[in-house]
Amino acid sequence: MTDGVFRTVGVAHQVGEKAARALAEAIDGFVVAVEPIAERGGSFSCEFVVADPSENLVRGRIA
């Protein structure tokens, strides 16, 4: 992997983590997982899972 790929993974993860934290705060829940996902063409997106106070899961994706 090149340095540019590591930077892209890091950016995708940071954006996904911020989105997950914001959603968790909005619904008074907590972050379960944040995972960068490799896309075709060498780009990355990020999937996240947040749980509400009743532990219902909300999945999201930042592309």
C-alpha cells in the first residue's frame, strides 16, 4: 500500500467516526463500530453502526 492509500483510509475513518459520534449524540446512544471500506478504483468509504438507548442498531455509510 502506498502512503496515499493510508491517508485515504485515515480520512474515511475520521469522517465516519465523526458522523457516528454526531448521530450517537443526537439520539442519546453510543457508537458500536466504525469501519473503512475499500471501494473500486482505490477510494474508500466508511460504514458505521450506532445503537440507541434501547440498543436498536442504526447503520450508516459515508461515501
